[in-house]
Amino acid sequence: MPNLLLFALLGLGQGALIAAIALGVVVSYRGSGVINLATGAVAMVSGYAFWALTSGFFGVTCPVPVAFAAALAVALVVGLAVEAVVFAPLRHASPLARLAASLGVLLTLQAGVLLIFGNQPQQEPSVLPAGAVPLLGVTIPVDRFLLAAIVGGITVLLAAGYRWTRFGLATRAAAENEQAALLAGLPTQGIATVNAAVAALVAGLLGILAAPIIQVDSTTLPLQVIPALAAALLAGFSSLTIAATAGVLIGVGQSLLYYLATQSWFPTDNGNALPGMSQVLVFGIIVVALFLRGAGLPTRGEVAERRLPAVPASERLARPALLAAAVAATALVVLPYDFRQALTNSLIGAVIVLSYVVITGYLGQISVMQLALSGTAGFLLARLAGGHVPFPFSVLLAATAATALGVAAGVSALRVRGVSLAVLTLAAALAIEQALFLNTSFGGTSGLGVSSPRLFGLDLGPDGPFRGLDGKQPSPVFGLLVLGVAVAAGLYVAHLRRTVLGRQMLAVRANERAAAAAGVNVRGVKVAAFAISSFIASLAGTLYAYNYASVSSVRFTALAALGLIGFAYVGGITTVSGAVIAGLLSTEALVPHALETWFGIKGTWALLFGGVSLVFTLVGNPDGIAGAHHRRKEAAKYAVRTTVPATGETA
Amino acid sequence: MTMFRADAVDVRYGGVHALKGVSLDIAAGQLVGLIGPNGAGKTTFIDAVTGFTPAGGRVVLDGADLSAQPAHRRARRGLARTWQSGELFDDLTVAENLAVSAQHPSWLAALGQTAGRRPRPDDVVAECLDRLDLGGLADSPAHAISQGQRKLVGVARALAARPRLICLDEPAAGLDTTESAKLGRHLRAVADRGTALLLVDHDMGLVLGICDHVVVLEFGAVIAAGPPAHVRQDPAVLSAYLGADDQSRRAAGR
């Protein structure tokens, strides 16, 4: 029993951090209507800044108070810069576009930290006093209480400020109805900026104070935004008190889970306590919050809403597909081995992004889970191939099973849409990564071997006998296999746009009510889209498994999924050509490989480039690279057409 | 036998009793006007009949009770509707907008069809566009056409479903007098070819000019019904529209 108390109180530290990020999320949502996924990343930046200034990383060692002030200033500058450069220009964009932009900020900050500080977690000096207090038979470090008290104080202060000051009233007015607030003469952009500053300061402060407890690193800290989102959802994105309380309690709950995991009755996996339960807990809280609060977030009277990028229907499919396939096939044989590998990676990346084209481009929903489905299919394939299920059947079985999982998730999330769905699937992706892929009975980090695909005695894997012009691995035959899948999937997705189902998806994306009035079964169309997208993602997962001759969890993390969505947006999330571009840009693909080989530019730079270009794509060119090309073509066509009088008006 | 019957349709929004058991019969090819002051429950009636808001009472089309059916099933059975604000599928072309409502295979069949050839353009799409003089807009993106055209495309999209009854929610709002008169002629022509229409609009000239039968709602209940000439002179209707006080309302026989 004392132990239970000990762990509960120890969790106050983690809880305070989650609560602070939750406060930041709610404050920036109320200020500008943005669900800012980068709030945790701001805590990371200030944590690193503080560590660097106190450890002499930049050559100077500052005294703690100076470093503290400087790190807070860094958080403030980052928060204000992001508001000015990213969110202000996107004020009239759709909520989903702004969510994706905040994802771009997260990726940018993370890549920036990786570039400057490397991926080694750092131990930060503590600002708070180090003593401990005895309480009911256990000894608790005093900083846990201080952290909880600080967050509590901030919450009371903020809540009072928003309740009783004129600025608080203006913020609440803008959160209720931005258009009316603007008409009433309130400076809504100014309100958004001040709230962004408050959010950055609160998250940054706890990034400095709480980081000594949980280490500073570039993966854990940014992802603390997920439990924070769970707390914010419970608070309906409006009550600061509920958000902070829920945040602290989630931290306490996670800490208690650590304790329970030491108990003999706790379910185990090969002798160790079942992994990922704390992520499953957060996922469960988000499900409950969405259930309690209804599927929607509080809506704002937005000034305007920009539509999602256009989805052009292609007239001709065969010729461009044949051309691209011929070029890629030649390249697979001719290119040196490293570029051959990078091209194969690009093609697999393109197939995964095709699954996003269906679900996000056509249906208008963001599902972060798709890469987790790839991983599930990959691990299933490894198990099936290990169980001597022969090649094409093992792939089909694995893909079908993972698709079933995707459809089941889709069916249970049918009422959830838009930003809520993105948050829900992000939590699901993290839960699957931690609980399923790290579970050694199913997955594992060390990699699960996968033997090469064989058909009629022919080795189709990367170690096959035919070796291309330079005679080295990987075999171009495997590349051709991947190319075949990519071309088939690409043709199917492009063709889908022209079919009845594709039309129905776009109708649902544009307007669910009107689609139902036109006789479209909205739920059915969503299920169909989830099925198609999940199957494509699962196929890509099996290709990944063969590609590296092993499956490991690192390729299918939630962060990797966020990165892929970023590349998909940059390439053009509504078209097959956009998916191809995204594939070429993605991690370990042709473009980053070429940059690294020829110019010595590391892959992390490519990530930074991905994050930055995601932001600028959303701000300046929401149709992506492929979409911009298509729009220029359309504009030329339209210019010719409008010289003929429009017949609709003449009657 | 009446083709469409709404029987004691009842809607409550929280504490507000928005529709108090409204009944309405419509025959095939009949053009029925539904009028009333703001907040009388006209749009709510359309929402209730087409399945967009939970409602008590019964909705019967061609002898089949649709009260328990979701909106898309009612649409497939022949209950089409338009919206006050157009609500086109902005990402599709005008012709594709119509095609969505012209064909609705079950989603499984639609999923199966994605493996086949691209669907042929449906004749009904071109026919409906022609009927409303929209042929020239077929390939325009829906977001790029004018407000008046959007309204007409909304009507054409409802027509493309080959419905038995179309509920039109303020199709003339935002149109000028000429456009409104033109719309009236189109609607009359549609009704004369056998499709029933329920027309909700504030343009009294339009409603009283083209409808066969007019129903007047106030505070969620029917206060008058009959041919336009009759309704035009009904004292209850006059008091509802002119905002007469309780005394003159009592004098009018209520």
C-alpha cells in the first residue's frame, strides 16, 4: 500500500508536464482554433536550451537563473515565430490543414533538435530543490510536490485571468465566434498571438522544470502531447482546470501502471511485464473522452474555410503508368546498388502514401494509423513465413488480416471525423507501436527475420541471384516486384477517382449531409475507403518486411507515420503523382539518398526539409507539388474555354 | 391513393416543440407550397420527412413506411431534397454532382465495381442538366459557378435521382425576380411530368403563382391549407403574416 502511494506521488512530476502541455494545447486552441501538435515539441526545445546553456554545450556555461530565463525566452520566441510564420497565414484554412501545419512544426523542431544535439537523451540539472519529504511511511522527492503546485498555481492564475480580465473575455468571445468577435472590433490576430505566447511559456516552463525527472530527448518529449491531448479532450478544449487536473491524473495513472507492472499478477510477455500499457491507457482515455464529449470539438464561427486541395480525375492512365514503369524498371537494373535500394525504398514509400491518398485525399480524413497497419502486416508476414506459408499466400493472408484490423478500427470510429479522428488515430498508432510491436510475442525491436519470397523456385527477394549491372545486392528482381505492386496500386487509386465509389468519396468529403440526401450511404463509403486504404498500407508493410529481410518496430513508429503524412502533403495528397513524389522524398528514398551521397547532406536534414516544406506547402501551395502542376494545366485549359460564352446564362 | 403522406410529424429540439403533429398528403405530379413566417417549422418539416432530424409520426411513400429509415435510404426510395445553401459537392464537376445522386449501388457493390471499367456517363445526367438549361456547365467545377446556378444545380441534382417527391428548401432565396420566375417555370414543368414537389419559399409571388395547393405553418402547426386563391384570403394566414395581435386573431376565428 505505501508503494501504491509512492508511485502515485512520483507520477506528479510527469503529470505536471502533461498538464502544462495540456494547458498550452487548450490555450492555443481557444486563442486561434489550432490543435497544436507541436506544443510538446516547444517543451522539448526549452528543455534542450536549458540543458545546453547549463552544460556548456555551446562553449559557455551560464548560471542557472540566466539559463532558465534564456530557455524561457527561447520557448517564447519559438511560440511567437510559429504563430507569425505558420498559423497566422493559415487562419482561414481548414482545421485539418492547420493540424497538419502544426505537425510540420513538430517535425521541424524535432529535426532541428536532432541536428544540433544528436539523438542522445540528456540529463538536465534540476532547478527545483532536491530534498525529500517523508509522508505516511514513504519518502517523496520534494520537487514532485513543487511541480504539481506550480502547475496548479499557473492553472488558477490562467483560469482567473481568462475569467475576469478584459483580455480573457475577448479570448472567450473569439473562441465562441471568431467572425462576430472580428465584427465587434476585437483584434483576433492579436488575441491569437498573445495566447500562443502564453501557451509557449507554460509548456516551455515545465519543459525546463520537469525534464530532469524524465530526461530530455527528442522522441518522448514531443509525444507527451498525446496524453496532453487526451486531457484537453476531456476538458472539451475549453476548461483549463479540467485539462490540468486530467493531465496530472494521467501522469499519476501512468506511474501507477509502472508499479502495477511489477506485481506478479500483471500480464507478462516472455517474462517481462506487458509493454505499452501506458499508451493503451492514454488511447482508452481519448476514446472515453470522445464518447463523453461527443465526436466533435467545440466549433468556432470561423471567418472562412479553405477547401481541401482539388482531386483531378485523370483521363489517361495507361500511358503515363507504362512510361513511369519503364523508366523505373530500367533504373532498377542500371543503377548502382545503393541507388537501387533507395529507389526500391521510394517505391514502397509511394505505396504507403497511396493509402493516404485514398483516406485523406479522397475521403478527407486523416488517419495516422495506416503505418501501424503496415507494421502489423509486416510482423504477421514474418510469423506466417516462419510458419512455412508459401509466398503469395503469406502476403495476402497478412495483408487481409491487417486490413480487417483497419476496417474494424474504421467502423468503430465512424462517428469520429476530422481533427478528432486524427488525434484518435495518433494515439492508436502510438498504442499499437508500444503495446503490439514492442511485444516480443508478436514483434520486437531487434527485428524478426523474414525469408525471401520464392515463386516456382525463383528467388524474388533482395538477395536473389540476378544482381543488376554492378552485380551487387539488392537484386533488381525484388525491385521489379515492388514496382509491379506500386504500379498496380497506383493505377487502382487513379482509376478509383473515376468510379462511382470514388465520386461518392469526394461527395462525402465535400458534404456528408448532402451526400446522404443524394442517396449515398456515408458510413458504407467510409468503410470501403478504410478497407482500400488499409489493404494498400498492409501490402506496403509486407514489402517493407521483404525489403530488409526483417521486420522491426522502428520503421512503423507513430513519429514515422507523422513524417510520411508530412511528405504526402508536400507531394500532393490528392493524386497518384503526388504519392510518387512523396515516395521519392521519404526517409531513405532516392532524393535524400542522392543528397547524402553527392552533397553529404544527412538524412536528418531531409527530415528538417520535410517539416519546413510541409509548413510552406500548407501555407503557400495546399495542392502540393503534383497539384500545383495540375492547376497550371487546368488554368491554361480554362483560359481557352472561357472565351466561349457560358451557355447556362443565356436562356 | 396519395403517393406521399406525412402523418402527425412531430419534432422537439430540447424544450422547443418545433413541429406539433403536422400532416400532409401529396399526390404524384402535385406542386405543394409550404409557407409560414420565420421559425414556423418549414425547414424542420423537410428535415423530418427526409430523415435529417429525429421525428415522431409517420412518413409513407408509395405505401411504404419510411419513418425508421436513415436519410440515404429515404433518398433511394424517392425522397429527394435540396438545401437552402445549395450544399453542392464542391470538389466535383456539375455533371459529377448529378451523377452521384443518379446512381447509388450499395457500398459493397460500388467497392466491387472499382475493379471494373470506368462507369459510362448516365443519360439522366445530361437530360436533367438540359431540362434546367445547365448543359453548358456540365464540366465546370461546382465551386466555380454563380449562386443562382448553384441553386439550379441543386434542383437538377435532386431530379437526377429520378425521385417521386422533391422537397425544395427556399430555392428562390437570393435569386432576382427574373431568375425566380424562370425557376418557377422549370419547377412547374417538372411537376407536370409527374414528379411531386414540396416547395418552401418566402417568395409569395412564386409560391402562390405556381402551386396547386398551399399549406401554411405557424409555430409548428398547420393553420391553413387549400388552393392558393383560398389561402391568400384566409384571415388566419393574414394575421400570421401581418403579425396581428391576439384580439384580431381571435376575431379571425382562432
